[in-house]
Amino acid sequence: MNIKITRKKLAIVVLLIIIAPIIYNKASGLVMGMVIQQMMKMPKEVVVDNPQLVDSNISAVSTGRVEAKYSVDLIARVSGFLQKKFFNEGDYVKKGQLLFQIDPQEYKLEVNNSQASVNQYSALLKNAQQELNRAQALIKEDLVSHSYVDESLAARNSNKALLDAAKQKLALAKVNLGYTSIVSPIDGRIGKIKITEGNYVTLTSGPIANISSIDPVYVSFSLRSSDFIKLLQASDEFKDVEVVATFESGEKYEKIGKIDFVDNQMDKDSGAIPMRATFENPKSYLVPGDYMKVSLIAPKKVKFMTIPQACTKGDAMSGYYVWVVKDDNTVVRKDIKVSDEIDNAWIVESGLNQSDKVVVAGVQNVSAEGQKVKILTKKEYDKKQEGDKVR
């Protein structure tokens, strides 16, 4: 059977072939849009929880710098050639240990000369005293004049004054001789020598070397005023606050420090209060000049309201907020003020009540106030999330 297809019929067929996919796409898009619209109207699923009350110690964190409790520069107190040293650089030295010797010869001569002057004036004083004693005996028998007695007394007093001056000069000479032996004024580690043997040193030559004590040591740091007040309220004027030092590697130092100094005013540049803790350092692990993380923990426990950090939005600059579900299952935004963190949770200072139902999971599903949500248990929410991953 012959089928005749006219040009008109052929054009209609071609047109149908062209527009059919377009009509299909339009229809399917319309249907999908309606489906998506219906899905958008469905309440988003979230998990809620009340803020938790946690008992915890008050704590604060700062950055501290290790300092020697005593740091002494060795300076020549008399002039002379530096003859010898009696240690190696970096040695641990004891208080009173001989470290340097300045040439003592001229100071020994000064001591000898001063001693000779003392001996001379001692003899003159002895003779003058004897002469005065004789004059005082003779005046009683009217054998000498009163002027003679007065002269004897003046001679005795003059020689006594000369002897006293000679003794003081001798004492000073002995002191200067002692200064030629430079000894360690403290227990500690001696550093690099700055003026070597053979050089002529004077009182203005500057430090020859430095000694720093190593046990105990100080760790100095500063606390912002809010942390300072909280720790003060939770302690006995900082006397019972424990100070934990942590190395850059994250390892905690084995000894606990005690606060021994709190400044009486805030630093005007940093807005923080300078403080200091003392640490035992028997193994010299804490090196003066090193920086360490410092954690302060007060002994008294305080009850805090906390929420998971993951449920908050915003930042420290603009402020944090959370979504709270009301009784009609709509959400409302609540701005909160947070302070410290405890185990990945924020301490909430204000903005929430313990009865509030805070969105703690599915936060990404909430976009605006008044939005309807569906509350799931944590178990239901996690199970559904796993199912979505499988699909």
C-alpha cells in the first residue's frame, strides 16, 4: 500500500518532533519546581538541647617569659690587669667562688705602706700618752706649768687622730686588695666572658661577665582585667592559684608555679595587669629568655552555663548568636555573650536561659527567624544523616 505524504503533513511531523522535547522539558521542570516548592515548605529537621550547667575551675591563659630570679653583672671595683680566670664559660658557679684575679701587687704594697703608717702612729701615740701621764703627775706637785700639760694633751690627741686616719687607710687598702679577687655573689650559671684575660680593667670598663640564677626562676606574664577579676574572686588573693607552664612543643613543665607578684596598676599600653610566678627549676629546663604558655587555675569551682561551640554563629568581633526553638516550633535568634571555653563548649555569660531549646545540630538548615522546624532526637538525626550519605 502506497502512503502519500504531502508537504504539509511532513512539516507537521517535523514540527512535532522539534517541539515535543521542549514541551516535555517545560512540563517536567514545572513538575520539579512544584515538588521542590513543596519540599521547601516542609519543616527543616534539627536537634535541640538545653544549655548545660558545668562545675569547673576558673582558669586563664597567657604568654609568659622566663626570667632569672637574680642576674648579676661582674664589674671590676679596682683598676688593674685581668690576670686569670678560674672557670669555664657556661659553668654553674657557687656563691663566694673565685672567678677572676686582677693583678694585686700594687694593692698589696698599699696595704703594707698603710700598715707601716699604723705602726708609726701607734708608737708616737704611745709616747705622747706617756708624756701626758708624766705631765699630769707633775702638775699635782706644781712642778710643771698648766700650759705644758695642755701641750702634752694636744700632742696625745693629735697622734691619736693620725693613728685613726692611718687605720682607716689600712682598712681601705685591705678592701681594695680584696676587690682584686672577683668572686661570685650568687649561685648560678655564668655566661660568656666579655673582657678576656690580659686586658686592663677599670671601674668604667663595663661587665666582665654575667651570672644568672637558675633555681628557682621567674615566669612573668600579664592578665587582661576580666581574667584578673575572675581569678581574684575564685582564690585567696592569688596565693592558692596554680600556675602551669607549657613548652612550645605542647609538653607541660613538671613543676607547679606559685604567684609571688601582682602589680598595683594596669599597663597603659597592653591594658593588662603584670604578674609573676616562681617555679622550682632543679634540672634547668626553664631557660631565662624563653617564652612559654602559662595557664592559671583557681582552686574554687564555679557553676557555668555552656553550649557547644559548633551551634554558635558569628565571631568574637561581631558577637555570637544561636537559634532557639519556641513552643510553636519556630526559630528565633538570640544574641549571646561568651567568655572562655571548656571542652569545645562556650561559657555563656548572658543571652540564654537554661530552659531555652538551642539548635545544636542541623544549624545549617536554619536561615531566618520564624522558620518552622521539625525537632528530632540526636539518634534520629544521625541515622537520617547516614541514610542521606548512602543515597
